Amino acid sequence: MSTNHPALFRARDHDAVLRVKHTSGRILIYAALIFWTFVSLFPIYWTISTSFKTAVNVTQGHLIPWVHFKPDWKGWRSLGLSPDTIFATSTVREEFLKRFANSIVTSLGAALLAVIIGSLAAYGLSRFRYKFGWMRNKDISFFFVSQLILPPVVVALPFLVLYKELALLDTRVGLILVYALTVLPIVIWIMRDQFNTIPLELDEAALVDGCNSWMAFTRIMLPIALPGMVAAFILACVLCWNEYFFAALLTSTDAKTLPVMVASQTGSQGISWWSMAALSTAAIAPLTLVGIFLESYIVKGLTAGSVK
């Protein structure tokens, strides 16, 4: 066959057009991903760089260190965390460490409590059939998820009065309880999807072997649903760590957390942007490490049930 046949030229032109379209599509996708990465990471970069700026650099909007401004330890020095103050006595550093400890205790405690209660509730909604008036399992599940729509300010006054009567104001226990309530719907949602992916035959086999419902739950279901539990625990920790409203409302001195301390970096002369940026950098560092080292658990847990 001749190589100059018109059909061959048309086929070659068609293949070339397809390659150009494919290449152009990939370029557009990567360009969009790079742009979105920049949009997502720029606030973090701005926060970290601002912690090394002076007042003049902040007000003038300088962005690139060693090009637009010379880095300075002013933000970290104000917290007693700069190289020249880290070993000296600092009341601000003691305050920061106390708030940091409060955030860790309340976040871990609330996430653990929410995972325990949420796993039990999710297992019941996945394996048993309930009827409360007109409500069935789907309605109960929707009721739990719908609590996320409720603005926290609606329950502010009831919580304030209740905590005053129970002597839970400005306590870690009080924050743990209210944080657990706020993240419980998300934990139930994640764990219910986890249990729905586990075949019901495993429960039946465990019951045939002599296990009761509690033993089947603890010995069979929980080990299989562990990735989902870890993902729910991590997500609950992140949400509790970043919570500000209830921490500002229900605490005053002893149980204040890092978000409240970050928001308090204001004075008669304005906002101490460098101190606020240093505090914010220290606050997001643990979450960044969690996301890096436990990424596989988070993805595995959150995508459970998406593919049948």
C-alpha cells in the first residue's frame, strides 16, 4: 500500500489532534491543581512568614524573606520561644504551654469520648432496626447529622446556665463534654458507613459460635472498623483543636485553649500580628504532623463505603 494514501494522512491528522487535545487537557488540569495548591498553602506561608516580620514589614505587605524583608525573631521572642529567650524565664511562654496543654487534653479527651459513644450508636443504627414514633433508622441518622446545621450561638445561653449550675465553667471536663457533643454527629456518620461495609454474615457467624451482641461488636466489628475509628478520631481531634466559640464562652483563665489565646493578641495599639502569627504557627504544627504521618488512615477511613 502506498504511504501517500489519503486515508493514512487523515488517520495521522486525527491521531495528532487527539494527542494535542490530550496534552492540552493534562496541562489545564495540572495548571488548575498548581493554582489550587497555591491558594490552599498561601495562608499557611503568610502565617509562618509573618511570625518573622517586624511591624513595618507587616503593614507594608512584604512577602518574600531576604528579598522584601529581613527575617526577625520578634514574633517568637514575644512568646519566649526565640533562640535567645528559650532558656530564660518567660511568663508568656508558661502561659502558652498551659494553653497548649489545655488544647491537647480537651481535644484528645473529647475525640476519644465521641468515638466511644459514636461507635456504639453507629453500630446500633447499622445492625438493628429502631422505631420511635414516625422515626426509623434513616430518620435517626439524619437527626444526628442535622445537628451540624445548628448554630452554636443558639445553645450558648443554655450551656452557660447549665455549666454554672454544675460548676463546669472554666474546666477541662466541661470543654471535653461540649466538644464531644459537637463532633459526635460526624463520628456517627463515619462509623455507620464503616459498619455498613462489613457483611452482616460476620455478626451471624459470631452469634452462632456463642457470642452475644456485645462480644460480636468488640471482638469482630471493632478490629475490622479500626481504620474508620482512627479517621473519625483524627477528624474529631482537628475539629476540637480548632474550636473557638465554646472555649471563649465557657472558660476564663484556667481552661483557655490556644484558639482563644491567638484571638487575644490585641491591645491598645492594635493587633500584634507577629505574635498572633507565631501562635498560629505553633497551633497548626501538630495538625500538620498528624496529616502527614496518618494520611493513609484518614483517606482509608473517610472513603470507606464509597465503593461497593
